[in-house]
Amino acid sequence: MARDKQVDAPEGGDLVDLCDQVLAPIPFSCRSASCGTCQVVVLEGMEFLEAPSDDERELLELLDGPDDSRLACQARVKPGPGLIRLKPIGP
């Protein structure tokens, strides 16, 4: 069963808010780059995300996840067209 969700975000925005809009199955807890609950692998479209902040980079290093992972609560989507595919890390 496909679990693909699609949302139009021509203005860009916070990835966490866009995931919430479509009830994407990505867990969130702190929403402040302190718990790592929302770590995702970016399967496609990393170029459509702004660079990670120092706080996000620091936690990602501590989590020792894949190089193509991001925290959905910290990732910002760039304005304009594009496709981003994510896969939650964990259960």
C-alpha cells in the first residue's frame, strides 16, 4: 500500500508544517532539534531544502544516521517547484 503524500508549497516553509498538512506518518516530539524523533532520510530532492542549521547538524552527528538524513522539524523547504521524497527513520 502506497503511503505517498503530496502537498503544494510554492512559498516554501517548514517541512514539519508541510508534513502535518497531509498527515504524513513522520513522528514529531520536541520540534526544536533536541530529540531526533523526526529524523528522516531524504530519498529525493535534497536540493529543494535549505542547508541545515548548526543545531541540526550537531544533533544529526550525535544520532549518527545516514548522510542524507535531516530533522523534519528543522528543515526548511525552498520556495518554487520541486519534489522531495522522505522516509522516516525508526519504527
